[in-house]
Amino acid sequence: MQFIGIDAAKATFDIALPLSHGKYRTKAKLPNTPKGFDELLAWRAKHAPNAAVGMEATGIYHEALAQALVEAGVVVHVANPARVKAFGQAEGMRTKTDRSDAKLIARFFEAQRSEKLHPYVPPTPSEVKLRALVRRRDDLQEMLQMEHNRLDVADISVQQGIKDVIRTLEEQIKQVQKAIEDHIDNDPDLRRRHQLLTSIPGVGNTSSAQLLAMLGDLSKYSDVRQVVAHAGLNPAQRQSGNYEGKCRISRVGDANFRKKLYMPALTGKTHNPTLKSFADRLSAKGKPFKVVMCAVMRKLIHLIWGVLRSGRPIEPDVALA
């Protein structure tokens, strides 16, 4: 199967189609708008009507394009940027331009052809709304923390203005949080998944909403190992010659996903019997705190996978593992 590589930015995107003898057919700076999407579809129909499309998950910049392509009947695959970057480093690619990125993305997906690639499934309108609300709440939380940091060192002449901004941000956070809760309550599927997630000790309402927004439809994962890899929590063994290094996490995954897992894992390490027992055993073996936390986060992913795939909440007397 041929792959058209797409490198999407905020305003434009570049495309690259591998040809024979290491050559590429490219097109640069198409507008990241419906007009540009139509140009891409016409270009594909002319040069590679059966080609699939591969792109990176670039925040929100790739989403409308991927949605439009799927609606037009094109098979789309979306990869974690860290995986594409690691592939480029292994390929010895050093240049950093949009067109070279599009070529790299195309090569990355061509190299994955022997693996079982999962076509991109666009989020439902309900999931899109939840993601937008969760992102907005996270942004407001970051702004609030920045204002608190400023207040700590601000001259008295500007302190009142900062306090006013803090109050405004706190009120907006309350409003967005209420909107998130109402949205989940009013959507039967989100409400069901939310109830399953919050049955896991350590996963509260805030963490559940974040996880729902980030994970989306689990059908895009074949097994729990793919979710672990998506978070970059899969082991990466460093070994050279006769030297065997320490086993670390790969970090070839979504750093924001790892960040969102940290707090429920930390809470679960104390209040979740399964996670606490697991963490205590690792600590007793002398494992450092960071190693223990990474392992607990992986374990938490297994619990999340279990409740969402089975449709059954965590039982209060779940066996210690």
C-alpha cells in the first residue's frame, strides 16, 4: 500500500508521496482549511487514488484534516510524533523542514506496513466537545498557576490587579468544570465510561474526564500494551556490547498522557489496594520512587483497560496483584 505523508501545522500542511528510486512527489503549503482539503483530495485522485494517508497527532491541527479525509472515504493513520521522530533518528535524518517531515512521515508508515495498523477513527461530536472543555480547563489551570507565581513576587502596586485576574480565572474554572460534569452526565456513553473509571480507587472526577478526553475509542488499540506504549511507559532497555544498561521507560509516547496518569497513580498508590500492594513490593525491593511510580502508572493503565473493555467496575474486594 502506498502512503501519502502529511505534515500539518496550524495554517498549512505539506504532502509527500514516495515514488520509485527514492524520489518523492510533493506539494507544499496547502491551506489547513476545507479548501486545502479539497486540493489534497484532487491531488490524491490524480497521482495516487488508492493511497492511504499518514500523519502525526499534532495537537488539534491534524484533526479537521483527518476528519475530512475519513469522510471522503480515505484510509487515514495517525502516529505519535515521538515514534516518527525516533524513526527519523534511526534513519539518520537530520534536516528539519516541513517537506522533509512529510517525506519522513510517509517513510515511517511505509515501514509499518507489516504491522497491524489501525485506521484513524474520528472522535464523535460528544468526544470533540469533551476534549475542548478539558483542554480549556487545563489551560485555565495553567494560567491560574502563573498568576499565583506572579503574585508571590509582585510589587504591591500590581498585586490587586493580579488578585482580580486570579478571581476571574477561578470563576471561569468553576464554570468550565460544571460544563464538563453536565456534558458527561447528559451523554449516556460518556456517563457509563466515567462511572467505570471512577470505580478505580484513585481516579476522581477530574482525572476521569481527562482520561476520557485523551483515550477516546479504545477500539483503536489491539491490546493494553498499545495503550502503555501510547503513554510512553513501555520499557526501553539500553544495551551495548557486553554492557547492559538500566531499563528505563521509552518516553516514545504522549507526554501529556503520562502527566495525566501521574496524579491518579500517586493517589492510588496510597488508597488503591491493588496499586498499594504492588508499589509496596517494588519499594521493598529497593526500587527508586520514580521507577515505582512508572510501574504504578503502567498498572493503572491495565486497570483502566480492564474496566473499559469489560464494562464492569472494579470490585471492592478485587484481588491484590
